[in-house]
Amino acid sequence: MQGNWNSREPIYRQLRDRAAERILDGDWPEGEAAPSVRKIANDLRVNPITVSRAWQMLVDEQLLEVRRGLGMYVAAGARERLREAERKRFLEREWPAMIERIDRLGLRLEDLPQASRFGKTEE
């Protein structure tokens, strides 16, 4: 994780999103220990309370689980739950905004990079 923060969202939310990306990408496999609050806070030079707040969001979303005396672990099924939630969020929030922008700019499907990938199945 990197410590480049934007000013639009609280740092704890950005940390949550970066950790979620790690889970989605398989960098933090299910059943494996997540980096400790102390390590992340130290590496990124942020307050441990900020990291704790981000990790708590992940626990509340059932993406991380607390194992007493051992730390935080990526929960079983976390990647698929996260993938489904992110798909829903994308389709409900981000995609409509993209379509609106595409229409506003008068773009066609063939104008879009890699548009040929859409509608094809992997072989």
C-alpha cells in the first residue's frame, strides 16, 4: 500500500478501499493474516486509530475476521462477497455516470479503447 492520499475522502476510507483491492486482487488470500494495524500505521505513517477504523470497516463487512490473540485474517468467502458488492456498486453508481459522459462526448462503442473485448468470451 502507498501513502498517497486524496483530499476527497477520509484516510480511513481510502485505507479500507486499498485493503479491499488487495483482497480482490488475491494479494491477501482468504485464511491468511492481514497486515497488523501497527505495521500499516508505521509503513504509511498514519495514526494507528485511523488504520483500526479501516480494519473495523472490513470486519463489519465480513471481509476480515478477528482471531483472538492472533490478529486479523482475511475471512473465508471475502473475495467473492467483495467482488459481488463492488460489481453492484459499479453498475449502480459508476457505470451510469460513464454512460452519461460517453453520451455527452458523442462517443461510439468503437471509439472506446478495448471495446472489442466486450461481448466476447474467453477461450
